[in-house]
Amino acid sequence: MALVAAAYLVGSIPTGLLLGKVYGIDVRKEGSGNIGATNLYRTIGRKVGVITLIGDCLKGLIPVLAVKFSSLPPDHGAWVGLAAFCGHVFSLFLKFKGGKGVATALGVFLALSPMAVAVAIFLFALLMYLWRYVSLGSIAAAAVMPLAVAMLGGNGTLILVTLIIAVIVILRHYENIRRLISGTENRFKA
């Protein structure tokens, strides 16, 4: 239980918001208003966007690796990963608001199911190449993760946690889905 609470606290650290403040910017008031890597990339620049991506990813990866290298049963890693992810999306430090969770989920699944991540990244990259929408790639990657985890032999707990994370990621992209449907979503510019 202590690891779950610690993972939630680690996940709650608002990487993008803190990095934005270094540059004198509250990213919640700029661009999309999201604290994630894509908004920082667009509002501050590539370097800060990449650092945000790595920081948010590490918030999911490190707690799960702590479980993997402990004597705890493997299922604990899935619950700790979910806690870190929920920390990012429902941050204690931001009055239970936060990002969309894509990068933190990436970190969680790099530790829990790296082959499923490879499938999701391939789909993300393909959609980015074809249409240049980060949101579409993120939604599709989230949607394919439960299936990929199941097909690659994930147990019931891991599949359940993957499904919960996928649903939350997709729901957090509600506004993006509306803009994709209406044709007003921003394309990613490198």
C-alpha cells in the first residue's frame, strides 16, 4: 500500500507545469492548456517538450521498476503503475487535475509490457506519419494497448489495469476527439 501511495505522489508531480514556470510560463494558460509534452513543445519549444515527455515517462517507469526489482508479486507492479498514472491525470498538487497521461502510461508499460508498447508506438508513428495528429496517434495507441497486452500473454490484472488506463486516456482526449471530428484539430509541426 505504501508503494501505491508513493507512486501516486510521484505521478502527481506536474513536470510540464514546473518546467513552464522555469521559463515564466503557466502552460495551463497557454496553447491547449494541457501540462503535457505536446503543449510544452508547441508553446516553449522542442527541448522543453522532450524533457517533459521524458520526465512524465519516468514518473510511470520508476515506481513500476521499484516493484519489479523488489520481492513483491508481479501484480503489484500493475497497481503501482495505475497509481502513478492516476497521479499524473488527477494530480494532488493541481487540485486533482492534470495531464492526459500518455507519457506516464508509456513509462508504466515500458516496465510492464515493452512488446505491447512496441505495437502501440508503431501504430502511433504510422498515424503521425499519415495525418500528423498527436491526439489521434495517442488515442489509437491507448485503444490498442489492452489488446496487445492480452495477445502478448498479459495476466488478468495487467489486462484490467491496461484497460482502465486506456479508457482514461481516451476520455481525457474528449476535446481532441471533437476537434478531429470537426476538422479543427491542430496538426503537429516538427
